[in-house]
Amino acid sequence: MSTNKSHFSKKEAIRQGYEAVKKNFFLILKILVMLAFVYTIPNAVQKSVADNGNLFIVIGILIWILNIIVNMGLIQISIKLAQQEKVVIRDIFYTKSILTFVVASFLTGIIVFAGFILLIIPGIYFAIRLQFSTYLIVDKKLGIMDSIKTSWRITKGHTWNLFLFGLLLFLLNILGAIALVIGLIVTIPTSGIATAYVYKKLSE
């Protein structure tokens, strides 16, 4: 299979992310409020039944599944906004390919962890090359190995640019945190959409 030759501009990706946030700010605000409830209420319920071991475990498993569904939903929303497609609140809950998502995430996690055990640099390298495997599961409905292989393929030749891009997003969110934390309401969605933009650019 031929090497992907698509390139991306870090500046353009962040600009696209910011423009999408501006255009959909109130929708994003609603999603953030919903996320606050999604993450806070189940954890509060779990703490309230801490004395009941079995119930505590069952609720913990349900919270774990809910987190996976929401993580997939956030990827779906980021991709849609990056492509200027319509997003609705219910997109936050993505229930397809859950098992594929979990197994692929587990496998990539093992690979990245092994890289960090060997040396720090291989771990960072593997994390960069495999970062879009979950995007491919949500967006292209690929299987476990296909998503991992495809992420490896589309990031080939872009490792250094992706590393610098990730560093820029990290610094952007640091600035958001400095701005009385309120800035994170803008910088975190901007980062997510910018990353989805880069994914779509490389997967063309």
C-alpha cells in the first residue's frame, strides 16, 4: 500500500478548530454542561453506595462503559465539526463498535506502554503513530487490526509534525488554564476539533 502523502498545516488546523468553536460555541457549551452531569452524577452515586461492595462494582462497570461511549461520542463530534457538519446533543453518546474500540485502545495502550518501558522516545513515537486508531473505528468503522495498521500508515512521514502539533496544543491549553481556567472552555474544544481536522487531512 502506498504511503500517504497528504500534509497538514499546524496553524491551519488550530485556526479551523477555533473557528468551529466560535461558530458552535453555545452548542459546545451545552455539551460541556452535559459532560459535567455525565461525569459527576454517576460518580456521586457510586460513592453513596461505597459500603455495598457488589453494587459499588456494578456501578463502577457502568461508569466505565459510559466513559467509553462518551469518549467515542466526543471523537464523532470533533470529526463532524472539523468537517463543518451538523452536530446534535445526542451525538455525545456513540454506542456502535464499543468492543472494537475497547480492544483497539487496549492494544495500542500496551504498545505505547512497552515503548515507554524500553525508552521514553519509542513510547512517544508509538503514541503519535497510533493516535488515530480510535478515530478510524468511529469514522470509518474499521476493525481492530485495520484501525491500528491504518493509523500507522497515514501518520507515516508526519511523526515530527504531529509531535510539534501536539506540543502546540499542550501549550495552548496551558494558556487556557492560566486564563483563570475559563480559557479551557475554548482551548480544549479547539484542540479536539483541530486534532480531528488533522486526522481527516491525513486520511484523505
